[in-house]
Amino acid sequence: MTRKNFRDLLILACVLIVNSLISGLVSGQMVSRQGPAVPANFCIHPVEMDLYHMINEYRKQQGLAPIPLSKSLSRVAALHAKDLFLNHPDQGACNFHSWSGKGSWTPFCYPKDETKKSSVWDKPRELTRYPSKAYEIVYWENNPLIRDTIIMVWKTEAYFNNFLLNTGKWAGKTWNALGIAVYENYACAWFGEVPDPEGETYVCGSPPVKQVNDTVKPAIKPVIPPPLKPKKPKPGKAILLKGDSLAKKAPDTLTAKFADSVPERKVTPALPKDSATATYFIIVKTNLSREAADKLVGVLRLGEYPGAMVQEKDGKLRVSVFESPDKTLVMTKLKEVKKTYRDAWLLKR
């Protein structure tokens, strides 16, 4: 091979490489290495799903479209919330958006490490197959989190509210993916403009139901028995339903019974006024300031706990959502409340 031929081949190879790089940049595939797929068994907690719905309900009230739930961004949010709680990368010059060096990711101190070529907002592309940047908000407090408190703070603080409603810095943007995670004292939400190729995730314990092919018809056609003709009652006698133990009465004095047609009402028997009976309160939040307690009660009353109140004892403020002298009733209600507020407890007075 002559020197001229070698030079021509070298030039051709360079042209092909440059064209390949340009093509990759245009398609977005060379911006960063594609991350791993989200594990098939990944799911989110019911509280996280509730928080997701609360964000979209808030957007709906403002005339905005809902944001699709993102499996990839929820995975990133879950990893980050757990990293924040266990490893505390938010130290010194590093804030809540930082990542520690104790995981399968590149450590990042934000905003110290932020440059034109290195961004913490590239974590979704590093950790999942999400093809673009995404942006995060974080909430923390020195107590186990309550769903209603998280959304209340995100709605009242302008920085967070701009994310939720696409205002301020994010005006004109369209969120097409939202990831949510809550872990101990931290809550993370990631917002992306690009739809998630992984689609939506599901609530833990409720895997998606496989769709049945409607075109497949059953081999055997079910046989439907003909309707029974009702017997005519004899004059002057009442009709007794099957299993009814009522004695036969005249038609004008009989009260009909309709099984399952009217829900049973549970009535707590009235107690004598002089009865020295304790009252039990279900507490969901403790050690709040007066302002924070009043705000939380306002949020709870607008939701599913219209009986929420501030309880003050020994100089401490607590928020209750239910009260009754009937301990059995309160214990039953506590199990229901704990589905949302895992650390709810009883206060006896």
C-alpha cells in the first residue's frame, strides 16, 4: 500500500467516525451511557401513590394536566431518598441533591460538582433507561413524614410550588414524567419533560392484572336456568322470606326485611353524663409549633379527617384525627389510620 492510499483510508475513517458521532448526538444516544433497566419487581408504597395523586389533584384544581407516573424516575427517587437517610451526603458544601459514594452510582456534591459537562440532573440517565435529564425537589424533617405535611409544604413554598404548577423558572415546560419516593425522614420527587420508555409502576402488593384476550370465547356456553315463578300468597297472610324467623302476621302489621339492601349503621351507645370514662385520641403528629399544627389541622380537615384537632398537654402540641370513649372503636380506627400514618398512636385522657 502506498503512502497516498494509506492517507486516503485514514481520512475516510475519520469522516466515518465524525459522522457517527454527529448522528449519535442528534439522536440523543451519545449524550450519556444508557443506564440499566428498572427491576421487574420494583413498586411504590401506597403512601407514595397517594402523594402522587395529591400532586395531580392540585394541578387539576389549577387547570393543569396530570403528570404520568414514571417507573424510572420513581426508581431514582427511591434510591436517592434511601441514600440521603442512610449515608447523609448532604454535608458541608453539599445540599440535599447530593449523592454519596456508597452506592452503584457516581458520587456527586451539589452544587459544588456541577459543571457544563457534569450535572446531578443526569442521574436518571445513569441509573435507568430514562433518556433525558430530570429535576428534583426534596423534603426533610426530623420526624417520620406525614403525607399531608409533605404536600402542604410543597404547595406553600414558592420554590417547590413552581415545580408542581410549572410556574416561575419552569413556566412553559411540560412535565411528561413524575417519580415519587418517601423513605423515613425524606421525600423526593423527580420531574422530567421526556416520557418514560419504561412506563408506569404499580403499588406494592397490587401487581398489574394481565389483560384477558376478549376474542377467545368459552368452549361451553353457560346454561341459564329459567326464572322461577313467584307463588301467589294466600289472602290475609304475610310472605316470609327464606330463612326469616318472624311469626306470621297480618299484612298490615308486618315489617318487611331487606337483606343487604341498607348498610348497617354502627351507633355508639350514649354514656351517662356522670360516667367517669376516659377518651382516646388518635395522634398522627407530635412536637409541632402552633403555626405548623394549625396548618396541618386545616389540611387534614379538608381531606379525610374533618374531626382533626390540636391537642395541648404538658406544653406539647399534638395533632389528633379521631377521638372516642369507645376503645374498641378507636383501636379499629387506628388500624385504618396507620395505613397512611404508620406512627400513629393513642393518647388517653
